[in-house]
Amino acid sequence: MPSASVSIPLTILLPKMTKTQILKVIKETAAPHKLNREQKFQVFANVCDNMLAEGRITQEQHIRWTNIF
């Protein structure tokens, strides 16, 4: 008898993250590196892009956090 495979959406498995949590992780990871302000923002934007692709933040959060104007 073949076993049934259950597909669980990735968004259910991954916890949602707040901007504060993301900034804390970036700060701790970037500490040994000498990054200027633009480089720090680029890292933050890349992390936000990846978090959006994984479903860990919403499109609205992504726009709010990465739109500087």
C-alpha cells in the first residue's frame, strides 16, 4: 500500500518575523564587517526580498520597510 504524501505549505512552517527581529539578526551578523550606511541598507533590502519570497513577511511590510520615500 503506497503511503500518502501530505504537502504542507512553507508559510505554515516558517514563523513570521518583525522588522525588529530582522534588524537584530542583521546587526549581529554584520558586526565583524565594516559596512557603510548604503551597504547596511542593501543587506537589509536583500534580506527583506528573501523573506518576502519565503512568505515570512507580507508585501505590505516589504513596501513599508524598504521604500525610503
